Amino acid sequence: MIEELRMPTLHTAGLAAAESAVNAALRLSPHSKQALAAISERVLAVECTAPAIALYLAADSSGDLLMRGVHEAEVTTRVRGTLEDFMALAQAEDPAAELINGAIQVEGETATLLSMQKVFAELDIDWEAPLVDGLGDVVGHQLAELLRGLFSWSQQVSSSLRRQLNEFAHEEARLAPPAIALEEFYEDVASLQDQCDRLEQRLVGARRRAEKLLLER
């Protein structure tokens, strides 16, 4: 928890400046705003244990990003590690494997993290400048490193992460099949339905030909 880690509160005005810069980029990408609006009211907690920094990311119903230094209520997803851990994640050849098997802890649902990662990877946001301007060189740079570690992977890596996290969650919880398995199952069902429809059409055609041959005799 934040209280246990004794994380200092980030300056509200500094975060507001960074938030404004990110939302300016979002306004140029309507589909990104729609993606964030779809996860409104969900909260992603990014917690660095050394140095102690906590940031909370959420979206409102219009798809604007909200950046907060304090959040008293429950969070949807919590990502926790040291600055070194987040930097290792950003530099890893396989960030998906690093996130699952490395020192970073992920608690709660993963959909919020994956949705935000997809949006921010597509936008290629420069976290450094607005955070440094708003929070100062040291804290701004550290926080930019955290966010780069979480969000700056390619879409191919993001897809791999989504698959691996779903498989990981399924193996750990054993409560529901992973989404990729469900998608493959639905695709198989649709394919089988198409084959059945074609077979039925062939049977109808064969029956008509047989009836025609009987009439000609």
C-alpha cells in the first residue's frame, strides 16, 4: 500500500501540466480517446518503491487522461517495482516475459494496463518534457522512465504481452479460459458452421439431380 511505502505526494500542479500535454496529443487521435473512454473509472496505480513515487492514471467518460498523485479508493490494477525494474522492462528484448517473470509485481486485472499501453504506444507520447517541466528534473525524469517502461513497447510486443498475461492469469486462477482460446474456439465454430452450410447446399443439389434422373426414366 501507499501508506506502507511512505511515498511522497506528487505536486498536483506539475501533474496537471503533464496531463494537459498528454490530452493535447489525445485530441489528435479520436480512436485513442474512445479506447480510454471505454475504461473510464478504472484506475492504474504505478508505484515505484525505490525511489518512492506513486502515480495514478485513469480516464474520464470523454476519454481524457487523468493523472493523480493521490488516490484514496481502490485501484483496478497496480504495477509495482523499483526504478531499476521499470528501466529493465523498457530495455528488455521481450518486455512481456520481463513483466511476467521479472521483479515487477502486477496486481488486479490486466485489461486496464493493456488498454492504456496500446493507446500510449500508438501515440508515442514524450513523457519526459511535460513531466520535467511540471515536476522538476529529478522526479520528472524518474517518472518518465517509469511510464516509458510500461508503455513504450511496439504493438507486436503488446499483443504478445496480452496473450502471455491471459495465459498466465488462466494458469494461476484456473477460473476461465483465456481470451485467445475463446477467440480460437469461436473461429472454429464459425468455420464448422460454414462447412455444414456448404455440405447442406451440396446435399440439396444432389437430391435435386437424383430426382431429375428418376423423372427422366
